[in-house]
Amino acid sequence: MQTWLLILGMLVITFAIRYSFFAWPDLRFPRLVEQGLHYVPVAVLTAIVVPGMLMPQGEWALDWRNAYLLAGLLSILIAAVTRNLLATIAGGLLGFFLLRWAFGQLPL
């Protein structure tokens, strides 16, 4: 029963937040809040990706054979140099699979 109440509560809160933008289209946030919201996507993506890079098996893996960490660092470098999303994704994936293959972690 508690699970259903929790799900219902999350549904109501999510709906209220999203509906408020349609109910009051002239609603404006203070400048400081708008500036802070600009960084939310980067912060959320970082919170999702970094633990997978640093702890791919659930334990710290800060060594040179961690393909996740090395490919992540390569992706950061590609993004900084090219400022191109497609190049960053393609280069990171290519680097990741090549590193996994080179470390004997992929059967090719």
C-alpha cells in the first residue's frame, strides 16, 4: 500500500510541476534561478556517467586498464577540442571498444 501511495504522490508532484508552466505561461523565474537551471543538464549527466567511469564493477577502478575511465577522459578531450557532439560520441565509443579489445576484455 505504501508503494502505491508513493507512486501516486510522485505522479501528483510531477504533474503539478509540469502543468504549472501551461497554467501560468507568463510565469518567470528570478534571474539567479534561471542561471542555475542552465547547469542542471550538465550536473545530471555528470552524476549519471562519472560513477560508471570510476566504479564500473561496483568497486573503485582507478588504474590504466579501466577502459570506461580512459574512454571517458578521451571523450572529454574530444569535446574540448572539437566542440562537436557527434565527434565526441563517435570518438568515445570507438576509443572505448578499441581499449576493451586491446585489454582483452572483448572477444574479437
